[in-house]
Amino acid sequence: MPVSSTRTILISGASRGIGRAIAEHLLAAGHRLSLGLRNPAALDGTALDPTCAGVDEQGLPRVLLHPYNAEDPASAEAWVAQSLSHFGAIDSLVHSAGVFSRVPLLFESGQEHDIQQLWDVNVMGPWWLTRAAWPELAAHGSGRIVVLVSMSGKRSKGRLAGYTASKFALMGLCQTMRNEGWEQGIRVTAICPSWVNTDMAAAVNAMPKEAMSQPGDIAALTTQLLELPNSCVPFELAVSCNLEV
Ligand SMILES: NC(=O)c1ccc[n+]([C@@H]2O[C@H](COP(=O)([O-])OP(=O)(O)OC[C@H]3O[C@@H](n4cnc5c(N)ncnc54)[C@H](OP(=O)(O)O)[C@@H]3O)[C@@H](O)[C@H]2O)c1
């Protein structure tokens, strides 16, 4: 089935970092965007501000902003419902909201909260949101789900038990989405970077920031992914800025 050239895409985590770069790239490529944000006002006056982003061929604003907190399942359902009401359909989902914290295997008392937050945002957030958008993605015939997983969803490195466990779980969720959506034309891609030059990697000193993967390059990959036909969508993209053996 040919893929429509203009997609209607929900993106989480578009206030900053990789999600923001993806949103800017997809907007420039002509797509319609619905951005779920904890603080929609964070995009006031930017290229992603609906008043700056223009209208589609039906005269609808090409960007919709909606409150979304990955820790609140009701906000996922409200965001999907508002997106449907605005655009009439949804065909793609980009999960970029995520949190990182250094919780080791032998965590300190009190770090249970960090583990719970890693689970709630990195795993349950994409799960609830996918569940809410699924009927629309399935109805389209070429639905797409792009998930910012991590190399930490493929191998364990460093003392990052909490983050790694959340990303392995997220990878399991991606495999399940791929399996259960295949017959309906839903294609899933798990993007697995090592370090990307965003706030999340701000405290990393192991390499210069310019040697890390750049958010704009992940965004360009994502834009290309969304243009591929059902027969040619990679399930996993490992994107390492350093040698992984
Ligand atoms: N940067 C890296 O090195 C790297 C490497 C591999 C994978 N990743 C993954 O890529 C994704 C994006 O990371 P990034 O580097 O862009 O991180 P970032 O710059 O720290 O941005 C994180 C984004 O997630 C949003 N977010 C966090 N908690 C949320 C919540 N409870 N509800 C809704 N949104 C929430 C943030 O929104 P606010 O502005 O409201 O906080 C922000 O938009 C994450 O899943 C991350 O694990 C990143």
C-alpha cells in the first residue's frame, strides 16, 4: 500500500531535545503534528507554536498542542481524543518523552521513587498512549510507531540498573506492538541511540558534546522512516556515536 505523503503524527517529549528536533523536522517536511506536553506554553513563539506553523490544505492549524503527562493515563486519552477531534485521524505516533536517572543495582533507600518514575514515564507512558491511539493507527493501514528506546534497551552498561531495566521493558513493548500490529499495517521502529547531545546527556563527560549523535540527525532518520512503505520499515535502528562491540 502506498504511504500518504502527509502524515498526522502525535509526538511526546517535543518540548526539548530529540522530540523537539523531530517535531521541527517533520513540520518542515509538511506533516501535521499533535504535540503532547507538560507545559504547552514552552513552545510559545517558536516554529512549533500553532500560530506560527500555518494551516493544512483544509485550513486547519498544522500544529496542535495539548497537555500531556506520561505519568497520567487520562491525559494520554484526552490528548488522543482532542487530536482526533482536530485532525479527524491519526496515523503515526512518536514516543520521545523519557526520563533518565542513575539508579544502580544496589540502590539507596529512597531511590525507589526514581525507579517508579523510570517505569511510569519510560514504559507505562508509551504503553498507555499506544493503547489510546491504537484503533486509529490500525484503521489507517500504514500506521507507524517510532519509539526512542536506547542502546540501554539492548545491552547493560555502566551502573544504570533502573534506566536499563525500563528500556529493556520498553523494547519488549516495541516487539509486542510490532507483532500485534503487523497484520493491520502498523510498523514499529525502536531507535536505539547511545549518547545524544541533549539535556539528558548534559552531565556526560565521557566524550565531547559534538562527538555525540545530534538530535537533528535522529530527526532526519525519523522523517525518512515515516516515508517508507509497509514492506521496508526497519524494526530497530542502533545509532551509536561510539564503538559498541
Ligand atoms: N539523550 C540521550 O543520550 C538519549 C540516548 C538514548 C535514548 N534517549 C531517549 O530519547 C528520548 C528523548 O530524550 P532526550 O535526550 O530528548 O531527553 P530530554 O532532552 O531530557 O527531554 C525529555 C523530554 O521528555 C519529556 N518528559 C519527561 N517526563 C515527562 C512526563 N512525565 N510527561 C511528559 N513528558 C515528559 C520532557 O518534557 P519537559 O520539558 O516537560 O520536562 C522532554 O520533552 C528519551 O526516551 C530518552 O530516554 C536519549
